[in-house]
Amino acid sequence: LAARAQRVLAGGVSSDARRMPGVPLFVDHAQGAHLIDVDGTRYVDYVLGQGPAILGHSSPVVAAAVAAQARRGVVYSAQHEAEVEVAEAVCRLVPSAERVRFNSVGSEAVHGALRLARGHTGRAKVLKFEGHYHGWFDPVLYSVHPDLSRAGDPHAPSAVGGTGGQQLSSSADLVVAPWNDLAALTAIVDREGTDLAAIILEPILCNTGVIMPKPGFLEGVQKLCADIGALLVFDEIITGFRMAPGGAQEYLGITPDLATFGKAMAGGMQLSALVGKAEVMDDIATGKVAHAGTFNSHPVAIAAAKATLAVLDEQRDVVYPTLFDLGNRLAEGLRAAAARTGVPLLVTGPGPVVQTYVTEATEVSDYRDFAATDRATMARLHQLLLDRGVNIVPRGLWFLSTAHTADDVDQTVAVAEEALAAL
Ligand code: PMP
């Protein structure tokens, strides 16, 4: 399969994020917390499709909704009741959501948010933070990701469109600031001030380490935005519906002007959302800012979202404690296994996502700290885990789902101890 893939798929894959050394994992099917590969090997899966499968793979609830809708029509490009119901659920659950527009994938929702911010404010520039990933569309693909930005220089506004920085371009309209450093941000905002349409961020950084905002940092960002009349945009494509029914904004208690959602929202189907204050979203309603997409509010994806959001909302008292408990159990188990094997492993994360780093450091508070960890050894650990039936995101990211059990986690910790010892 790998050889056939190499002959017809560029690089043998459909996403650079899946390119890994050796023979890649070819999945036969996925069920609950497990992937089963084409050789019949079973893996405990902490990738979950890069986060979406929050109810586990092939959740009966999601699968039934998808099958039922497929029989009633796969695509309409017309209004249908479930679209309104999902929008109502999002507005009820998400603090910043007074109005919603649906797209298919996260990158599109971010594109829509930045376009709207520019149209609404009449300003061109957008500020983002080092290491924060907002999708793979060129205008935001700077200094984002160790795999996607020029090696070794987290500040280089350089690598667009490829690994290793082969294809370079730059955008005068993107300003990049360090995360968790209010003094540095204030200086940059003072300089750029009235040209900034928006500040966009992952409210809990999940793409280059899992890093909480320092106490007061997001409040400071929000105040800077208010002072200069820029919009605050939370990119909740990972954190949305994962940290709480209302995302990181509910979990952290800060309401942005606009926010983007994707991944977990539809339990594994492709659905993203741009949400925000009615006053801002009205620029879409009036046609001042264009918003389009053939597959927007795709009926099958909407059906999956309706089913997923019903579970997350109605069973919130079980779902969220479960995700946090499993993640904390995993984190504590990994810390103990690392201590026993003498590997310097730092484990962070609020539970529904967990991050492991090979480093002597006791804290990682921004992208530069993350970039300074031993990522080559982390990649080897990923491979050792995979060889032993545990699948994680290669850079050391672990997603939990409601389908994982305490037994899955305990077995994983035992396997991880073997892998750490082998390391
Ligand atoms: N924003 C964030 C925070 C993400 O994590 C991702 C995907 N990893 C995106 C945007 C892009 O979403 P998609 O891959 O669905 O286009």
C-alpha cells in the first residue's frame, strides 16, 4: 500500500502532517478509542483524527445520524431545519456566539473571521502569536509550526506552502508577537495600533505544546483590542467543545468578539463555524463582507453536529469530568513512568488534551520554549509508542475522548514505560 501510495499521491500522503518516517499507519477501520490497521494490529488512538472524534471513532450516535441523513439527501445547498437547530445550539452553548456561519474546515472559518475583521474595521493588518496555528491558508501561515516554518527561526515570517521553507513568501499585513508576554505585545500594538483589524490566538495554545495563557494575559490582550478598536478572535478549532461545552472561552471566562470552531463540533465530520457578536456578524448579513462555500452547512455534517452537540450538552456532567479525569490520569501515569525510567519528560495540559515534551525544563510557556525541547527524541518516542500499539500525534500531543477508559489509559502508561525504557 505504501509503495502504491508513493506512485500516485505526492509524497504518499494527503497531508504533510501525516508524513512520517518508515511505513505509515494504514488504517482498516476505527472503533471507539481504537484504530485497527490493515494487518489487524490494534492501536489505542490519541490522535482521534487530530481531535475531532471526541465521542470516539464511529460513535453509534454519530454513525446513525450520518447514515440517516445520507438516505434523506447528501447535499442540498438550501436551508434545512437541522442547520437552524445546530446554529441555535452553538448560540446557546458558546458565550461569544450571537450569530453563526458554517463552513467545512477550520482554515476556512479562520479565513472568514479575518476577512470579516478587516471588512468590519476597514483595517488591513492582523496580529498573531508565535507558534499558534490557524490553518494552512497563506495569510496566517507564518511562524506557526515547527514542521511548517523555517527550521530554527521561530520569528522568520518566511515559510509558506511547504516544509523546510522551500517556498517563501511574506505578508506585510501579518504581525507576529510572542505568546504570554504582555509587555512585548503592548510595545508591538503601540507601534501598529490603528492599523490592526484583529488579534487572533489559540486561547489555550495546543499546536506547539499545550500552553495555558498566563494569568491576566488574555484579559490584557482583550483590553489592548478594546483600546485600539481591533477585534479579538479566538481560534477554538481545537479547544471548542473540548474544554467545556462553550470552549476555552467558557473555561477561561473571557468572551472574544469572534471565534472559530471545527474539529470536535461534528464528532468527526467536516464542519466549521465562524461565530461572533451580532453587530460584527451583521456585516455578513448585509453583504458588506462576502462569505461563501459550496459545501457550507452540509446536511450530513450538520446531522453529525446535531447528534454530537446533543451528547456534549445533555451529558456535560459526565463528558467533561471524564475527559479531564482521563487526561489527568494519563499525565500523572506518564510522569511517574518517566521518573522510574529516568527520562526527562515534561507533561502539560488541562486534561482533554495532553502534551509530552522531552526536556529538562520544568515549564514551557511559549513557542520558543517548545522549540527548544528535544523534538527529535520526542519523535523517536512517538515511533516507539506506535510500535507498541499506542498512536499519538508525533510532536507529543494526546487527545482524549469519551470512548477511552481508565483501563485504556493504564495500559497506555504501562506501554509508555516500556517505550521510555527503550528510549
Ligand atoms: N486552527 C487551529 C487552532 C487548528 O488546530 C487547526 C487544525 N489543526 C486549524 C485552525 C485548521 O483547521 P483545518 O485543518 O480543519 O483546516
